Amino acid sequence: MLSKKRGKNICASEVSAVGRDGFWLISHDMEFFVPFRNYPAFRHATVEQIYCMEEIAPGQLRWEALDVDIELAALETPEHYPLKFAA
């Protein structure tokens, strides 16, 4: 028995795996590793909370339960987005 061909993926972004040091995110045919040391809001989150992500606008990802937003540009070119505020 052959399965039918899958339909088109309507979700452009998804978390693909969670590990001890961070998680993998696939978005718009690109793959990113999000390390917990750089994004500590995820460090004590449950796996379910990390997987519960939505793309609220093109390039804008949101984890509602954690009150976290990440722009894809910050993952693509992290050197342009310092993680600490400099006065």
C-alpha cells in the first residue's frame, strides 16, 4: 500500500529538536541552533513550551508561554544583535 503524497507545509518555521544545550529551529529553508547560554529564557522551559512557537510575522518568531520573541535576522547575523545592552 502506498501513502498519498503529503500536502504543502503551511508552517514556514518549526522547532525540530531540543537538546541539553539548546534547540534546532528550521525556518524558511534555513536551520539554526539556538543555544540556551545565549537565550536563557529557554533554559528552564519545558520541551512543550519550546515546541509551542508561532511565526507572528515574516521573520518574527514568538513563544507565547515564555513571553519570548526572536527575529530571524538575529539568528542569521548575531553579530549585529548584541545580547547585552551597552550604554
